[in-house]
Amino acid sequence: MNQIKYETVIGLEVHSELSTKTKAFCSCTTEFGGEVNTHCCPVCTGMPGTLPVLNKKVVEYAIKMGLATNCAITKSGKQDRKNYFYPDLPKAYQISQFDLPLCTQGHVIIHTPEGKKRIGITRIHIEEDAGKLLHDVLPEKSLVDYNRCGVPLIEIVSEPDLRSADEAKLFLEELKSILECLEVSDCKMQEGSLRCDVNVSVRPVGQVEFNTRTEMKNINSFSAACRAIEYEAQRQIRIREEGGTVVQQTLRWNDEKGESVTMRSKEEAHDYRYFPEPDLVPIVVSDEQIKAIRNTIPELPSAKRERYMSDYGLGEYEAGLICLSKDMSRFFEGCAALGANPKSVSNWLLGDISRMLNEKNLQAGDIHIKPEDMAAFLKLIESGVISNTAGKKVMEEMFETGKTPQVIVKEQGLEQVSDTSVLDGIVKEVIAANPKSVEDYKRGKTNALGYLVGQAMRASKGKANPQMLGGMIQEILSGM
């Protein structure tokens, strides 16, 4: 019997907190990290008799993201009450948008190994965030922090166009880079500023109809989203192959255990009893307002990627990685503007610097190396003052201390030795100490030369000019 091949179908609901100074419907601060229940008021905690007032900046930021993702803007809309009962929602409803979202029918392009792929965006709507349950303060009790209540969100809902965890990650990275570029969200996933719900179903390859899907809630890292997608797809395939039925339900992803846990049966729209928010006036957006917002949109990551390839000669992969981060692209351009070789900047940025950021769990914004110091560092290597080997030491010290490369080279005595009288002695000692490699080279094994150069570099403690060493060793061997 032929084994059925399955295709994974994925749709994402991405929630991004907006970087406004105040909440969506009151004047409370949106600042993260305050003492429990100190950033709230009668409005955002839903006290009787209070009235919300829409923050104009929330609408502007949402429209800005909609325009950047090729959406149509709803010029006459409203907000709705989404009714559900949960301890972190004091009003027992959330102000959101139902049938008239602010932005619709958009798309973004992701760059996959197979080429460019268009991912549709069904809608972007504005809503308020809920509070946060605290489970680790008192034993066997949960407390509620309402500081996050009313913080403005946009929810970006994709079409079910994604077919793998890798594509989902590319889509999330593209959205994050756009949000950061527009400066409408800080995208700090560790603070909950960016999180997503994942909808997954599977179907036999070639089938057109979608099968039953499940939803996993509030995943707060891209890697966790990938693991959740892969786990859920395999779980559904296993159920189908065993003759079972996939049930539509809401799941919670436990990343530590690498498994999903059932929360509840999946709600439909009618379960929320949506109705227009009676305490807020309709949202009316004019063509002039849309044009004014469009004029504030900077160069987007997709356009920047193309420019890096055409103007700086970077490959598509390198350009794409740099453009994913606003801070990384700003650093790169700062170096290039000072005359630094763009490809060299890219190599160090995506190599040693990215490695150190990952090791220390830091972001590109935590790079404390100044572009002028990076440019000076590259000049030291290009002019032969220091070797690439010594350059790695200098780069690590620059990253750790913020010192200039000139100071580090002087303090650690890392200047490259190019004096032939000094190198001559090292070369002769290495040749005398490695007769087998000398014989190998004479027999035509050219890689023996690289070994001898490496031994000479070690003898010089990495300070010797490797090009000069290679030439001197080859000259002596040719005359033997």
C-alpha cells in the first residue's frame, strides 16, 4: 500500500504591541516593567461608568504597517467588543475589530531557497492587550497584573499560504524587520511585544480542500514557533494514519517539554458575540491622511536588500540577513559611508560579531563598536598592520570593551611583522624542524606549503605577515 504524503498548511496570527507612549484608550503609560498594577486606571481596568477615548497614534501606526505590507486601508470603520470571560480581562470583553478591520488584502514577499514567495495578509486590525496572570507569587494561587491591559496591539493575520516551519520563520522575520524599520513596535519578544498564534493543518499532497486545523497560542520566539509547527504537523499526521480524527481545538505550546497541551475547544466568531463598541465613534480615514502617513514610510527592508546587492555587491543571502535588523543595517551603512569595504564589513558582521552576539544572547542594537572604529579596524588589516588572525583578537576586545582598534593593537603588541630580517630566521627554523613536509613539497604535495606557513605563523605568535612567509618559504624550497 502506498504511503500517503502530507503537506502542512500554516497560517499565522501575529500580535505586535505598538510603541505608543500611552495606552489605546486612556493616558496610562505603556512602559514595560513597572511594579504590579501601577500602570493602570479606572478606564483600562474596566471600572463602571468609565469611557474609552481612542489614541490617534494607534490608528496611524496600524495604517503605516498596512501600507508597508501592501494592504488596502478601510476608510470608514469601527471597533467591536469581543466578549469572553478570563481573569486577565477585567471588562469581560476586549475592544477589537471584527468585520471592518483597518487594513485588508495585503502581502509580503519572503525569500526561500526555491525563490521568492508571496504570502497573503488577510487583515491587520487594532485591539487592546489583556493583563497577565502571575502563577509563581503564591503557592497554588494565581494573581493578576493589569499593567498590560489596554496596551495597543495590531494583529496581523496571514493567509494559509505557508507550507513549512522554515517558511513561517522567514515570514515572521520579514514582519519583524518591517515593524522595526517603521518604528511602530520595538519587537522585544522577551517582553511580549511580539508574539504569535499558529494555525496548523495537514492534507494529502495534491488535495485542494483544507482539513481541520488547530491553533497554538502566544508563542513568543521564532524558534519555538518552528518547533511547535513541526510537532503539531507530525501529531496530526499520526492521528490520521492511525484512523483517528483531528479535532479543532486551541492548544498551548510547552517549549520546555516540546509538546502541546489542550486548552479548550476552538472558538468560532459567533462564540465571541461580537457587536459594535457603543462607547467609541467610528474610525474615518481620509485620502489626505493616508497620503501623509505613506510619506513617512522609510526605505523598507525589501528595497534595502535590493540596494545592498546592486550598490554594495552583496549576495542575496548576506543582504537579506543584514536587512532583517534595523540596527545591523544602520551599523553596516555607517561603516560603508566611511569608505569601509562593504563585503569586509558584511563578513565580520555576519561572522565574528554575530557569533559573539549569539553567545551572549544579545541583539544587534547591543553592538557598541562605533562605525568609525570598524572602518579603522579594516584599514589595519588591509594595510598589513595586523593579520587576520590578530584581527580576531582585536575584534573580540573591541566588542567587549569598546576600545579603539589602534589602542588594542598597541596594548597587546599585535602589529604584524613584515621585517624580512626577522621573518628569515623564523622561516629557516621551521624548514629545518619539518623535513618531512619539505620532502612532501618536493614530491609535488603543494598543501605542505600551507602547513609550513601555519607553523611559521605559530612560531611568530600570529604576528608575521602570512603572504610574506609563504613567498619566502616557497623561494627557499624552490632552491633546495
